[in-house]
Amino acid sequence: MSSDILGKYKSKIADAYDLHRKFVNPQFVRVLEVIGYDRNYCGAEGAYLTDAKGVKVLDFLAGFGVYNIGRNHPYVAEVLHEIIDAKTASLVQMDLGVLSGMLAEKLAALAPGDLEAVFFTNSGTESVEGALKFARQATGRHKVVHCDHGFHGLTLGSLSVNGNKEFRGRNEPLLPDCTPVPFNDLNALERALSGGDVGAFIFETVQGKGVFVPDEGYLQGARDLCDRYGTLMIADEVQCGLGRTGKMFAVDHWGVKPDILVISKALSGGFIPVGAIITTRAIHSKIFDSMERCFAHSNTFGQNDLAMAAGLATIEILEKENLLENATKTGDRIIEGMRKLADKYEMLTEVRGMGLMIGMQFGEPKSLGLKASWKLLHKMNDELFCQMITMPLLEKHNILSQVAGHGLDTVKILPPLMINDDDVDKFLTAMDSVLKEAHKLTGSGWKTVKDLGIRTARTS
């Protein structure tokens, strides 16, 4: 039996935006058209996307951190073909899968400390939801402390510990007794935990929205406070884990062991959605504490053989191709190069990050002409300025990037961990050109903002 799905796919490429406008999300179609991101990609390999016109685009988003090993890695594809051809008995439910056991064993070997009990999920937000349940059941406490600006997903429980107002709106009331504290503030954290009634403190080791890195001593201080007040420490490494920061897990930079570690995104290799909650056997056994409670938390697809195989193959590539080392090397080159540009261009005020998780912060200039334009722009819309960077990066230099979050003057990049020196040079050269134009009052960067208004009107 042969399928014509691929043939239909090829014939429908030109109709992609119309299909989404009619059947999926017309507002997202508008956004892409307004910012000039409507490229209609139809192919990808490694660090590059190919649009419908055959133009190669350097992908510095990597699916928001999904493609750590690059797009369409041939080894993962080969492994998945082999598993399909083997006709394995996946998802029997009333039995156990070998591949899920193998991946759990591998993750336990990689995770810090005595984290060795693994529960598989289908996404990052599902991993967070499960971790919150585990903490509540293991401690008998329902209160949770989380960090401002932290992003943990968009399902209802994850939203309750999400520090971004733009996502929480229209969904409240959320879970009760979820308390935000400033990131990197141990005094605020102690005040929140000091009642001895908080079940969990959840944080992103490196915050994705804005790329905020913990201060030296913050994570160890948080670990000490959690131990003092009997609170479980949940590290959300859905985006910053699996090599993104130059270590397998970002907590490894500080030698801190959380009680629960949640991952997803890159574990998939970009092929099959998968996530995992990794915790101690002591915590795990408080949830699954009897035969009657062997399904105290469960899902249908979490241990499917294709996802497990993708996870195993992805970790193998991360290790064999030395991608953690490459993330450190190329990330250091980008950060160093961008800091040199910050010395050259006044609106680029800070470059922060670890490995290939990098944020470029922009701020109000001192020179009078640029200062007036900056203020006018922000009066119109707080999120316009960064489009002066990201839009020409794509339009003129064929590099895909995006703003780090709502209301932030921060551009964020998450390149695949396998980028090379030529890719780094291409990016730094393009940024120099884009920043130069943005610092000219008559430059093309300011024309970009005018074009945004015109495009917005056209799509309405």
C-alpha cells in the first residue's frame, strides 16, 4: 500500500498560509505577514531552513530550543526507521517497554546526584504539571513559589507558576497559593519559604524570557533554603537543558542538585514529542507507594517506542559529536563578538547568556536624536524596537531570530548546537550591519517600523 500524502504535501505548499488562515490560527498568520516572516519553509537540514523560493535561512531559533542536534539529523531518522520496521509492541499499557527502560537508565546516569526515577511525558508543560503534582503529594503541601519572568508552559497548572502576565490573563483564577518572587533574590525567597508550608520552589535554571542567568551563589543559596524549610526544589530545564548552556544540564554549572528535574524539547531530536520528570527514588515512592497507586500519575503516549528511540539517539549524538563543547566554544565567540559590538553601538547595552542561549539587551540611547526616536517608538508600542533588529536580520541577511518575550527590549538566539565558525561569522557580520542601520536616524531600521504599520493595516 503506497501513500500519496507526500505528493499532496508538495502540491499544497503554496496554500499553507491560506489553510492556516481558514482552519488553524488566522491571527498568527497575520503576525507572520506583518513582521515579514511569511517565508513558507518547506525544507530543513542541520542549522538551515529552506523557504519556498529555495532561499537558505540560518536558523537561530531552533524551534525555541527543540533542534539542539540540528534539523532532520540522519542518525535519528535512521533509528526511527529501524524501530518502525522492527514492528515493536509499543504502548501495550499492561506491559513494560524495553526502550523506555533504556532511556530512563540513560537519563538517570546523566542527571545530577541521586536523581534516578523517571516519568515520561509528551511535552514541557506536561512535565511541569507532573512535577507540581509530585511535589504536592510527596510533601503534603500545596503551596508553590515561582520566579518573576519565569515561563513554565501554558496549561492551567503551569500557568499558575508562570511569571508572565500576558499569558495568565483571561485564565484566572488559577491554582491558589502560587507565590512569585524576584529571580536572584534569596531574601525574597526566604521570606516566601519561611512559613514552612511551601511544597515546591520551581525555577528555570536560566530563564528563557530575556535569558536571565542566576547570580553566583543563588542556586546553592536556594538549595540551602529549600533544605532548611522542607521545600522541594524543581529545576525546569525544558529549554536550557540537554547541552544548550554547554553542560548536559544547566544546574551542572553550579554543582547543585534539584529534587526534581524536568526536561523536554531537545530530547525529541525534533522528531517525536517527548519529555521527562527525573526525581529521587524517595520522592517517587511517595507518589507510587502501593500497587493500588501504580497509576497515581499516568498518560497514554508518554512511553511510546518512537519517542524513546528518538531520545536515546539524540543523547548519543550530543555525546558523540561533542555538541556540548561546541555550544561552549561557539557561544563564547558570539558573546565576545556581540560585546565588542556593544562597545560600538550605544543602544546595545548588555549581552548575557551561557553556551548557545544568548540574550542581547537594548536600552535608551544617550545621544539626543536617537533618544527622541527611542522614546517615540516605545510610546507607540513597547515591543517595536527589537523588530528593527530581527526583521532586517531575516529580510536582508536570511537569519531567523526573535524577541525574547513580551515587553522586553531583548533579542534572543537559540542556535542549533552544531553551528560552525562560518555560521558565527555570518551572524556577527549581519548584526554589525543591522545595528549600524538602527543607529542612523535615516537608516533602514527606522523604515522597518513604518513598514510594520502599513503591513498591519493591510492584514486587517
